[in-house]
Amino acid sequence: MSTTYIYIFGESEINLWGLSGRERLQRTAASLKQTRLADNPADIPADAPALLLRADHLFDARIIAAMANLQEEIVLYSQSGVPVALRTTGKNVPALLAALHSTNISAISGIKQCTLKDLQMGIQQNLKKKEPPYLLPISAANRKALEWELFAGSYKGVTDLVTKWLWPIPALWATHFCVHWKITPNQVTLLSLVLAVLAGVAFWYGYHAGGLIMGWLMTFLDTVDGKLARVTLTSSRLGDVMDHGLDIIHPPLWYLAWGIGLATTATPLVNLELYAWLMFAGYVGGRICEGLFEFWLAPFVMFIWQRIDSFNRLITARRNPNLILLTVSWLAERPDIGFLLVVSWHAISTLFLAWRVIAAWQAQRQQGSLTSWMETIDPIRDRQQLAVRVFTRVPLTEKNESFVANP
């Protein structure tokens, strides 16, 4: 597959999350495979595929990837009728750039036209959601709304109830703080790692209140680092490994430390070792079920297979729902019951996940392949459905018609 050269034309002086339109496009293009940024259109070989992008528009990364992979000359128009992206070959770039700079649309009228509706966009597997791609003009009047759109778009569609409904607004403020003070996602992740260790130590020695405070702060920062990385386009392999590695390792160690810390309270647990083994079995078993589904049965995660699986993800035995159980039990002055509830919830959740794996295996045998429920819905047309309202968003252009107008 040949390399597509990307040239960015025009300017936008408005920064979104600390990045100009040009900088955002440069970082997006740099993250794509088989593409190369061209600072000068003359550097593009005559027979090489080229993609021209307007810097005064906010592009969904999926649009740029789709345009770069096309095999024909085509121009993409915004909803307001402005040509914002043009797929061509190097020899045609100078003449087409001159036409675009002069807004002489007639000069490109012979090229095949398309809109967002013509670009096929499926499920965003990494974010477990299905949303229409955005293509929005950047202006001073729209800056706050565009920053919210970028932030909201960085959220996973299917996640736990705390991340989905409690953290968004405070995480927005924290992300703004980090951008203002030039705090990187990896620095946030490192702080969350320190808090995870300190929370575990506090639980171990029976300081459940202090551990819960640090634990909840850690879970909050675990949301912030990912959103900060996505809105500033600063994701890194190291940060991804640190974040996901921490997410997998620390929860069962927290629960174990909580149980050991009960020895310093008025409600120590008898048979703690047995309960601890049951907890670890439930935790590992749940992860195994998820892995079996994704790597054996379907090319997507279990939690977006059917609607019941997405709703289950809100409360399944992951860290945040379990922290709710521990917090409520501490408030009730029965931290021992909190530990037993976590052990029980792991068992129930893992049995449910095992049933879903068996059901998926049977469905695959009968149907040949599995399809996510999100493939069959339209986030706008089907908003009367509860699952669609809970797990998808209405695009900004549907909520505010001013974004269709020229900037």
C-alpha cells in the first residue's frame, strides 16, 4: 500500500485544548499508518496519493483515516457546503490548492463529491461505542462547545456507572487544569499509581477511611489521564501500558489489603484466606471470560455484544462498583460486610459472564459470526430506545444548528 501525503492548508488561530487546528491535524496525521506529512506541496511526488485538509475545521480522526485509504479522487464537503478535504494525486495538488485558497469551488466541480454520510463509519472498538463522526468549523464563538465535544467524544460509550455519570464534569475541570499547567497524561498516570499504592497500604493497616479517599481520587485520575491524552492527542505506548497494567493489577490487591486490615477493627473476618482465594478466583475468572469472548468468539469486547451486556458493564465486578460496596459498608461501620459483598459480587458477575460466553459460543455455532447490537442502530434515529439513549450521544450538529454555518 502506497504512502498518502497529507498537506494542511489554511489556518485557525483558535486553540482547542491547547492545540491549533493545524497542530491537531498534524498530530492526528502522525498517528495514522501509511501517511506522511508534507510541509511543502512541492515535496509530494507527482504520482503519489495526496490528501489536502483545511486547518480551520475540527476533524474526527476517522474521517482522515477513511479519506487517506480511498483509491479515487474525491472532495469532502462540510454540511455548510465548504470543501474541507480533497483526495487527489501529487501532480494535481498545486492547481487544486490554488482553487481552494481562492474559494473557487467551480474549479473542483469536476471531482467526485461526498459528505460525511458517504463515508462508512462503524463502531469505535477502542471506546466501545458508535457515534457519527464530527466535522465542525472552528471559531471563537464555538470554542467552548467544540472543547466539550472533543472531551465527551473521548469517553467510552460502555463503561461503569461511576465513570459514566459521576466523573464527567469534574474530569472536564481537571483536564482543563492539566492543559493550562502543561501536565502530561503520563504524569497523571504516575500520580494515580502512587495513590493506588498508598490506598493499598492504608487498607492493609486498617485505615479504611484514608484508603477510600485515596482510592476514589485514584479512580478519578484514572479517568482524567485517558481524557487528557485523547483531547490533546498525546497518547503514548508507555502511558497505555502503565494505565492498563495498573487497572488490571491493583483491584484484587486492594480487596486483599482491605480484608487483612479488618484484623485491626472490631469486625475481623474468620476464614479470611478462603474468602481471599474466592475473591481472586472470581476476579481472574471474570477476566478470563472477557478474554475468551474477544479472542475466540468475536472481534469486539463482550460488553458491546448485546444490550444486556452493555447494561451489565455498568455494574459488573470491576473496581468502581466494588468501591461503592466498600464505601457503603464503611459508612455503615461494617467494613467486614463490604469485603464479603465484594467476594460475592465477583462470584455472581463471573457466573454471569461465563453464561454470556456459553451463549455467545452457541450463537456463533448457529449464526457463523457474532454482531454487536451497536451495528444495527442509528444513534439519532433510534433515540427512543433506552440502550441507545444510555450508551450513545447526540452529535453537536444535531443539538446546535449554528455549527452547520460557515465559521
